[in-house]
Amino acid sequence: MLIKIAQTSLLILLFSCSTLLKAESVGYETLSPAQPTHNPDKIEIIEFFWYGCPHCYSLEPLLEKWVKSLPKNVEFIRQPAVFSDLWGKHAKAYFTAEALSVADKIHADFFDAIQNKKQNLETEDQLAKFFVAHGVNENEFHDTYNSFLVDAKMRQATTMAGRYGVTGVPALIINGKYKTNGPIAGSHEKMLEVVDQLIKQEGATK
């Protein structure tokens, strides 16, 4: 009986190790179940991030350059993760910028303000000053910040990470089927290499 238990335990251990080695060797994990994408005609890449995350900040220059080289059949989506009240405040800032069509304009500066300048950008008034400094009308900012659209995106964001099994950032989701991050891929550079491989793989099936 003890021998059978030992054999079973060994098999479980070997299976667990082989699964981990497989994930490490390919640099990604397969999501189960796969999640629907916004546009079935496009290969969807979602980046989960937080402005307060130093790893997200260090990935950003690589990511910005990489996004510019993506083929036309790929849609890249930034998705702020919401794991706490503070994360939620930064997420709301991003969704407000997105609704105002200034996300690309302020994204890098917001990272810099949080990571390097150590600015407190949490309250509506603090954020208003930041947006006004980037050319946004103050009344328009407040209207958008408190809009139904931004509120809806915030409510959706609280469940998004869980849907994709994301527990930390930065993380990249490929076409609703695969997930990669620094620990799985090995580095930020490897993350993007893995995504490039999966884009080619997904493109071959469309």
C-alpha cells in the first residue's frame, strides 16, 4: 500500500514538474477556457498594467517600439488592472484619457509622473491638473471622469484580470487563448518574442 502511495505521489510530482517545464520552455500558458475577443477578424493582444508597477514602466519603452511594428491584422489593447483602490484610481485616469482620445498623448507622462516624479495622482482634482497641463479642458475632464462610459469601464475592469487568470503585471494576453509575463517567458524581451510567435501561429489559422 505504501509503495502504491509513493508511486502515485511520484507520478503527480513528475506531472507537475513536466507541466511547469513545458510552460517555461514555450514561454506562455494556455488559458482554459479561452476568452472571446472584441474583433474576430483581428488577432487581439491585451496588456494588463498598472502605472505604479516598476516592471510595467521598464517594459513600456520596449512595448511602445514593438507596437509600432505590429502587422495590420493585430489589435493591441491596454487594460489597466484593478487589484486595489489605488490601482482603481489610476485605471480611472487611463479610461478618462482614453474617452478623451488623449491616452497616447499622456500615457508615458503619467508613468513618468508616478514612477520618477513621485506625484500623487489619485484624486479628481489632482488628475484634473495633470490633464489640463496636457491640453485638456478642465470642464471636459470632469464631465468625462464622471461619465457613464468611464464608470462602465471601471466596473468591467474589476473582473477583467480574473477572466484571464492574471494575478500580476505586466501580463500579455494573446487572442484570448494564451498568457505570458516576465516570470513565464524569462524576460521582457522574451515576452515580446513569444507574442510574435503566437501572432504568427494565430495568423496561420485565420
